Amino acid sequence: MFQTVRRAFQIADIRKKILYTLMMLIVIRIGSELPTPGVDPDFIQDFFAQNTGEAFNFFNAITGGSFEQMSVLALSITPYITSSIIMQLLTIAIPKLEEMHKDGEDGRKKIAAITRYLTVVLALIQSTAMAVGFGRQGLLKEFNFVNAAIVVLTLTAGSAFLMWVGERITEKGVGNGISIVLVINIISRIPSDMATLYEQFVKGKSLASGGLAALIILAIILALVVFVIFLQDGQRRIAVQYSQKMQGRRMFGGQSTYIPLRVNTAGVIPIIFASSLMQTPILIATFLGKGDGDGIGSEILRGLNQSNWCNLQQLQYSWGLVVYIILTVFFAYFYTSITFNPMEIANNMKKSGGFIPGIRPGKPTVEYLTKILNYIIFIGACGLILVQIVPIFFNGWLGANVSFGGTSLIIIVSVILETIKQIESQMLVRNYKGFLNS
């Protein structure tokens, strides 16, 4: 990876793209420190001290700490991510959008425009909920219509600005801009998380116990990183053979290739869906100032809160972990089923004269691909669960309350790997151009 970056800096046009990306990221971090007008910063910090659930920790992580400081970029690019997922699902469900998606570059531009409008709408909804829900509890120094409107407009504009920055990085920089913005926000929280772990497990301990704790923490993080790399790059290759065809006096086809089925086909989406579904009731109850009672509703909310899982003093709430695992597996199958169509692949292979050795074209090919895909999805879902459960286990067992978790790790590793691959592809294209020009 470091060798690829070093060689990339030796190429003028790629070096300019990398520097442009770095400059835009600096702008983002500066914006994350600008406070929202009319907001009491002490309120949100006290709120985080009292609410240590995974929903708020993860949201604070993907906003780069902007949510905890309630800066102008407090919403970050979460509205854009949500709108992108919604549009991806609607593209499968609505034939008109599906035709638009298959309509080449023009269709994709139209879908991108709709995604932008939907992002602004979602940002307005989220910022309004925050301004009203938190504003009544003390977020605003003076809770009135004018101050609430200023907060709503500021947070919506900040989210739209980050969306614009992400698109400019995609156009003029390297990698997927939205993903890079998300990663830099998560990475910005790592130093504070490491400081928290140091204060809790290393500081004040003897050299032997403190050093052992530091080595265990580093070993766990390193092991998870290596595992995620294998999980993201792992794939099952289905061999495909294309029959030879005679066209005129020339013979075409006959080559062998493969269909790459990724082990983690759905990416981090199942974890996001499962976490969102379980944490939404907690967020709503928090906005309404509920959930601290002794009734059945409050008990259910405590079971849904990830900070209570694997806690030796509150093992009765670990049932939420079982529900979380079931939801993750379900969404892994659900999301893959709507984004990967074995029948379409089998039909395309049949039209092109391709077949899987030992499997007849048509329905047998569809059944074979579905069977293999089901095994792969289950393995990928188990990998996602393992990566996510390890931080949850240590947070519950040892009380290590950090925002950096399995979801953040998967996002960081996958985006970095994808960005490095894109840089390598740009370098390869440049070498091809040089060879042709010579």
C-alpha cells in the first residue's frame, strides 16, 4: 500500500488529485469545529455523558465528533448515505427507476439528481427533529421559532456542503468522495478513543500490567484489521466456459473466465440496517425524554441498547445481542437478494454462449448459483457478526466505552482498499497510454 502511494506521488496528475483530496479533507475538519449558532455546547456533551448507547457513539464517530460538538457539520453525510440506500432499494422495486438505471450515463445522472434532492429532504427532517427534540431539553439557549429555524437551516446546509465536497473529490480527486469523507470522520475519532483506552487500562497501572493491557489491545485491533481485509477481499470464483462460434471464416469465443462472488457480498449494509432498526426506538424515546422508567417498555429499550450487552451485571439484557445477530443474517440475505440476481446472470451467460462446466444452462445454472450464494452469504454474515461482536463484548465486559467499533473498522478497511485499487488502476492506465504513445 505504501509503495503504491509513493509511486503515485511520482506521477504529476495523480499527485495533484491526491493533494486536492487532502485539501478538501482539511476543509472538512475545519468545518467540524465551527459551532452552530444559538446552541449550548455543554448540553450535548452532558447528553453524551448520560447516553452511551451504540446509536449515539456510532453516529458521533461517522460525523467525526461534529455531533458531540454540535458544529455546522453535525449531520455529516448521513442523510446522503440514507438517501443512497433508499434509492438503491427503490431502483429494484420501481420499474421506472430500474429503466432509468439501465439507461446509461443519462439515467444515472437523473438518479444522482434525485438522490441529492432526497438528501436535502432527509437533512431537513433530521435537523428539525434535533432542533425540536433536543431544543426543548436545553440544546438551544433560547427555544423559539427563530433559533430553531437557524439550527435547521445551518445543519441542512452543512450536510449539503459535505455532499458537494464528496462529489468534487470523486470528480477531481481519488476514490469515492462520499466514502472518503466518511472514513476521515471516523479516523478523526481514533486518537480520542485510544486516549480513552489508555486512561482506562494502562494509565496508573504497573509496567507489566499496563504493558500487557496495551499489547492485548493492539493485538485485538490488528487481528480484526487482518480479518476484515480477508473478509472484504475474499471471493468464490465460479468457472465459466464460453463456447466457440464461427462467424464468417473466423472462430470466436472459447475462452475461460469466472464469476467472482464476494464473501461479504452485502458489505457493511446488514450491520447498518440491523443497528438502525434496533436503535431507532431508543432515539425516539430519547427525543421524547422517555425510557428511564421501570415498565416493560423501558426494559425493552435497555435490551436494545448495545451498551448493556455482555455486561456481567446486566446479563438479562443480552437478549438484544441474539436479536441483533438474527437481524444481521436476515438483512445480509435480504440485501443480497435484491442486488444480485442469479437468473439475470444465467440468462446473460446463455445469450453469450457461456456455461458453468458440469451445469446445464438455464434453470440448473440459476439453482446452482443460488445454492452457492446462500452458503457465501451465511459465511459473510458470520464474519460481519464476529467483527462487530468483539468490540461489543469488550465494551460490555470491561466497560470500554469508545465510538470505534466493528462497523467503523469495516468501513475504514473497505474504503482504503478500494481507494488503493483505484489509484493502481489510474497508474496502470497511464502506463498503457505511455506505451501506446511510444
